Amino acid sequence: MAFIEIQGLMKSYRRGAEPVEALRGIDLSVEEGAFLGVMGPSGSGKSTLLSILGGLCHPTAGKVSVDGIDLYGLGGDRLADFRREYLGFVFQSFNLVSYLTALENVMLPLAVQKIPTAQKREKARVVLARVGLSGRADHLPDQLSGGEQERVAIARALVNEPPLILADEPTGSLDTATAEEIMELFRELNSEGLSIVMVTHNPENRSHFHRIVTLRDGRVEKLSQPPSLAVGC
């Protein structure tokens, strides 16, 4: 069975008096350990799909399951537990708390865990080292470069040791060289067993993915593999 299974997914809402069909019947299977890229023009439904996959936005119709768990069959508390146990989120805007250090930002997802603060700090230090920021733990976000802030955001997503990372345009505000460094980091994490679903508009990221789903007008336009992976398949 696929790690992620999406069936007949639809999402509609109203913008003023106008109905908007953000997703129009998405079917998609993702294997465990995959690195899936989600691409398509603005307004194609990429971020809506990621939000629904992350349990943040209820679909109008359809089913989403992760590791055999029916997300929208869960109650509110159980859905929150699912997000905490299964998911790490990484966003383009970093979403770091400006008055907290890098270490303290990474510790935030651990706040609800009933473990000693010293243990939380150690877990945060370990993941900061994992993303190459062991020497920046005590710096505030505005003392870090854009790439370093993105690494802090990635470390925060990793600290609960989730099996699935959802990333929405994580390189969108970075220069080309820094974006490539971040993509290499994601590829390293994927090689260690993490499943990753990433929304991106950047065609230069394509070569890092195992598979690419292209959306257009809320539908799957095509499923493809990067040329480097498609050879011999």
C-alpha cells in the first residue's frame, strides 16, 4: 500500500460571490521514502493540495490517507496528534519567531512533550548540527542569512522526527546558489529515509525529485520523472 493515498480530492470555496474550484478530483499515490515535486502555474492548486495533505484545510470531497490513516476521519484532537507525530512543515517565509534564538525556534514543536527542558535543548542541538548550524544556535533570526534561516526552519520540522516533510516553496526567496544548497540538504534527508513532498515553481529543482506531479486548474496534468531518473526505466 502507498504511504500517501489521495482519492477524488476536491476543494471549493467562495471568493466574494464567485465560486472557486481549487482542486477538481485529484488522484495520487506516493510511496514511502519518495521525494515528490508538485509543480504548476500560479492558481493551479499546489498549496491547497499541500495544506490538505498536512491536515490544515478540510477538503470538500475525497479521501487522504497517510500510512493507512484516514486524515479527515480523525477528530480535531487526533488530527492535531497526527500532525505532531507524522509531519514536519517547511515554508518559504521561514515563520521563525524573531525574538527567539535559532535553538529556541527549533525547540518550539517540543513544547507539548513531557520531557525535561535539557532534553529538549539537546534534541534541538542535534538537529541544528544535522543541518549544518551547530555554531549558530544562539543567534536570532535577523542575525542569520536567508539560507541559514531556512535551515533553522528545516531543523524545526525535523525535531519531532516525523516520517514526512511537507515543504511549500522553501527556496522561493533564496538566491540560486543558496537554493541549490537547500535542495541538496533535502536530498540528503530523503536519502536517510524521509518522505518529502515539495511544492516549487523553480524548474531548476526538478532534478532532485524522484517524481513530479504537475497541476493545472486544480487537476493533475501529468506525472513524470526527471530525465536523469527516467533513463532506463
